[in-house]
Amino acid sequence: MDIMQHVPIIMIILPVFFAAFTVLFRSKSGLQKALNVGVFALLFILSLRLLSYVWDNGILVYEVGEWGKYGILLVADLLGAGMVVLSSLISLMAMIYATDYMDRKALDTTFFPLFNLMAAGLNGIFLTGDIFNMFVFFEILVLSSCGLIVLTGRGDHTKMADKLEAIFKYLVLNMVSITLMLVAIASLYATVGTLNMADIAVKVSYLAEAGTLPWHFHVIAMILIVVFGYKASMFPLHFWLADVHPSAPAPIHAMLSGMVIKVGVYGILRVHYLIFNETMFMLQPILILLSLITIAVGATSAIGQYDLKRMLAYSSVSQIGYVLLGVGMGTAYALTAAIVYLVNHAVAKSMLFLATGETLYHAGTKDIRKMGGFAKSSPFLGSIFLIGAMSIAGLPPTGGFFSKLVLFDAGLSSEYYIPVAIALVFAIFTLFYLFRTWLAIFWGEIKDTDNADGYTERKPTVAIKVALALLACVVIYMGVYPEHLLSLSGTIADQLLDPQPYITAVLERSVR
């Protein structure tokens, strides 16, 4: 068998193995850092090879054991493989950043095994072909992210009581959403007798054609929209993100807004376009309405914030609304735009949150009103923050400009004039609050004159500069050469609207 056939399972097993392996070297921080950077570099390379393989050879199905469609299946199509590449890129940059961040903050070395488990959970969600295993990987992701959020380091700006309150909300709400997901999966299994998503899609199609699709099937679809909407921080389930972000270490900020909330969007794309395509026409108007409210609530909330972390968290809420707007419009062009937007936001917001971690270290405060003049002592950091802000606001030559352009064009092409107009208005809000923040932090007068001399001693280290510079290059590359991402996203959108190749690949491989 071609070695590439084993890459899907390697993407999950390798970080799980190193989560256990790094525990053995808790007292050797230097070795832990080197091993983890090496592992995530390897995962990124493997993810690129996997995406290339799937592009050239079609959908890759990997069976764990010999149980056919009743066993554990990993399925790498362009959507799953593409999300694994995105996750691996952001994880690698966050890990490089963390190598110096951990020393400065004196974070517990528990960070490394938990981070590996988070990566395994993300890769598992993107690659599983079984809806129950998606639930299992969601649990791994939730528990590992809870542990990472609560980690406390030297100079932490968030009180432990506030951390515990935020993590309590995050954990309880996630347990509720996971319980709802389990109920929906159990009901689905009782209806069709299988957990394999491709097999479920076939059986649901038969029931729909025969006119015997039970009424509660639509209820299951709505429950899963609620579950995935919560994961994506969609209104009215968005409030947890702004509480959790101020409590988390900087590398976890990047993962939360960069990847963790994207699994909710992925869940809608994977599950609803594959299994619930019979009900998507009913759900699309609801998604459009909720996405517009999400955009508006996130943007207006961000404008009123002076806590830098909370402001960027609300910004992520607003931006995920744009992605969901494309998903809700549901045409091939709109889905293409949604995927392009998702990728650009993931990279740009991850970079912006990592830059924010440096900014807070630089300033010694989260309050934007107490910052000023940092461009003089750290022009590199000011430039990185500016590039990230430009991309989120949708300005050229960044990828954010192209993603907004394609999304608005897709909406106008489908005659969604009012949703596009609303989204455009709040894009102006985004431009306002991000550039107001950039000007306040990096220009003007230094507010804390007592510590002004100390600012120059807090410049980003080489490792942190490398991580930020690489992400900035990706952001600009996607703006200057958008055709590569557009082509890939267009093919993914076509596969979502025509899931038959996915179904055929899975069932031909797994049915004996």
C-alpha cells in the first residue's frame, strides 16, 4: 500500500503519541520545545502532501480495522484535507511562538501535551467519516482547550477567579452542546441504523424519495445547527468567546479564533450538505438571518470595547458571521466565497492574536486607553498588527480584501442585495474599530511614561518574529495571488453541492 494511504491516521496518532511522550520530559523544557516544533513541522508537511495527493488522485478513504462501513473510517476529501492544512499551519506557528512565550510567562509544561491533544482533536474532526467519532473528537478538543485556557503564567492580566468563571461557562456550555449532539446522533442512528455519514446520506435519500422521511429528521437537523452554531460562536450563542479570550494564553488565542470556532462552520458544511441536503433549503434563510445578526452584534460590541482581547474576540464573532452568510446563501459561488473567507480569517486573526500577545507584553495592560506610541519601540509589531487589521477590514493587498470582494460579488450574483448591503455597512464598522485600535496603540503619546524605557527591552524574540512574519507573508500572498485558493475553494464547493463522489468513494471502499 502507498505510504500516503496511512497519512490520515498519522495526522491523529502522531500528536496523541507526543502528548503522552512529552509528559515524560516535563522537567526538560528545551527538549520539549524542540520535539514539539519538529512534530508540528512534520504534521504541516504531511498535511500538504495529503492535500496534494487528494487533489491529484481523488478522495482517500482509510479503514481502521476491517469492519467496513461499521468500523472507524477516516476520509480525506478536499474539504477535510484543506482544513487539516490550515489547522497544521496555524498550530505550527502557534507552537513556534510558544517556545519563547512559555519562558517569559513561566507557563506549566502541561501546555505541550494539551496542545498536542487539541491538534489531534482538530485533525480527527476534519478527517472522520463517522458522525459518532466526530462527537468523540469534539470531546477531546473541548477538554484539551479547557486545560489550555486555564493555564496561568507570570504577568497574567486576568485574575484566576475570572479565568475559572470563564472556563466554567465554556465547559458547561460545551457539555450541553455535546449532550445535544449525542442526542441528535442517537436519534439519527435509531432512524437509519448507521453512523457512517456517507451511508446515512444514502439511506436518508431513499427515505426522502419514498416519502417516508420521519418528521423528527428535521428536528435533528435543527439541533445540529444549534450545536455547530455554538461552536462557531454564532448569535445568540456567541457570548462565550469574549469571556474565554481574555483568560487564555496568547498561542491559544490564535487557536481559538483561528481554528476552534471554524470547526462549527466545518460541521455545517460536512454534516448538513452531506446528510441533511433535503432540509438545507429550509435552513438557509435561517442561517442568513442569524449570520447578519452575528455580524451586527459582533461589530457593534467590538466598537464599545477597550479591552484589547475582548475587542478582537467580538471581531471574530462578527467575521464568522460573514462566513456563515456565504454558507447560508448556498450557491456554488457563495460557498466558494465562504471557504475563501474562512481561510483568510483563520490566518489573519491568528496572526493578529499572536501580535496582541506581544502587544500586551509590551504594554503591561489590556486597556487600549493606557497604550500609545509603541511604534517607536517596536515598528515590527506595529507593521504586523497593521497587516492583520487590513486583512480583517478587507483592504488590499491582503487576502481579506479578496475574500470580502468575492463574498459580496456572490451575494449580488444571487440577488441577495439587502444582506450584502447590511454586511457592507458593518464592514465599515470593522474598518473603524480596528484602525482606531491600531492608531491608539502604536501612535500618539506614550501614556505610561514611568515604564517608557522598559518598552524597548520587550521587543519580540527571533522565534516570535519568524512566526508572525510567516503568517504575514501568507496573508499578503493570498491577496496578491488569490487564484490558487479560489480554485481549490471552488472545487470544494462543487463537491459539497454534489456529494455523490464522496459517498461512492466511502461505500465502495468500505462495503464488502
